[in-house]
Amino acid sequence: MYLRAAHAELRIPALLEFIRENPLGILTTAIHSPNFPLLQCSHIPWVLDTLDASNLEDPGESNESQQIYGRLRGHMARANPHSKALIEYYNSHQKAQNDIAADPVQLKEEVMVLFNHPLHHYITPKFYTTTKPTTGKVVPTWNYAAVQVYGNLTLYCSPSPETHAFLSKQIHDLSHQSETQTMGYERPWQVSDAPDRYVELLKKSIIGVEVEVRRIEGKFKMSQELGEKDREGVVAGFNNLGTDAGKEMADLVRERAEIKAAQKEAKS
């Protein structure tokens, strides 16, 4: 991820909270296969298991360490070609182990999961109230926020007790997270509301994936690099759009400017 200092978010708890608030992540893997593309991506809703926040280091201090910032748990349909490539890897790993049951299996190459903020928007040079009229040296850009995590993926795809336990916990936790945090229901739908036999059949059609988060990077590109007057122009420009998205973008640009100012003051 390209990180300008003005846009970088280095606070680990803030990055993990970003993932909790935006749990739909894009899993990207690079698996050498004679039958499937090297690079594959899948949209997956994740459950994030985190560690004690007091033990988390800043990314710049721990890139060379073996620290794990948390674990992402998800599942994928077996019919997904991405899953088939993962299962092929699993089968080849078992064969390499002389058919000794090796469940679960961890991929050799690291994977990446990308999480995007739902708010993003084009920035017109017309928003800039100082630079545009004085020098004209402005160009359009795009504001957005994203977090990327990198780590080791563990695959659960065999009919073993370990896989059964992982999938049972995963679908329960994901359903509860989505029903309570995403939907806000006080009386959430539960997996136990569906017939047991139906749930067991569905579990046979999915595989489990777990990612150890060993690197994490976050970026809020929200006009922090601009001078105060131009940034105020961006806020006013968004508000003047008269749309919900415009108002929310204006609030986010203002919020990130305040965070940047607070961080600068703390360092002084």
C-alpha cells in the first residue's frame, strides 16, 4: 500500500476497529496451480479475533517481528474456483506428507486481505479555494480509506473434527456479529433457528479459512495533505452537494484533519 505520511494510520487499535466496522474483505492469494489462475480474489465477511490491545506494537516497530495482531476467520463456498485451488493445494500437501492426515494446512505464501471504507468520492479542483485561484496548480483526485492485512492462511477443508469445530464456531460467530453489530437486532437470528440437518448439509458445501495478521497497513486519504483553506473548501464543497454521501464525506474529511492536528500537537 502506498502510504504518504499525511494519510497513514499507524494506530493498531484503530486499524483493527476499521476491520470490525467494515468486515467484508477481499482475500487475495497467489497459488501455483496447473488448473487455476495464480492470482485469485474472493469477497468474504470476516470475524476478527484480536489480542490484548496493550500488547500491540505500531507497525513500524514490529515489521521484523513475529507478532500476530489478530486472526481473521471466514468461510468460502466449495464451488468457488478459489476454494478449488485451495483444496488442490491441500491435497498436494497431504500427498507430499505421504498421505498422512495434515489438517489443517497452512499456505506457504502469505495472503492479503483488503478492507475498504464504504465512503469514497471524487475530488474536483473546484473545491480548492486557495490554490486553484492563485496558481491553478491543482488536479482532480479521489478520497478513500482502506486497510490491508497480510499473513499466513490456514485452510480447513477435510471431514475432520478440527474442520467441523472451526466451521461450527465460524458460522455461529459470523451470524451473531452480523445480526447484532451490522443489523442492530436485540433478538438476533441464530444458526440454531435453522434445522440441524439443513445446517450440517450446508457445512459440507463450505471450507474454512483463517488468516494470522502479521502485517497491517491503513490509509485514510481525506485531504489531510492540503492547506487549511483548501481543506475547508473540500468540506464546503461536499456539504454543498446536498447529498447524504457528500455530508458524510465532509464529516470524515473534518474528522481526519482533527486527528492529524491532535497527533501533531501530541508530538510537539
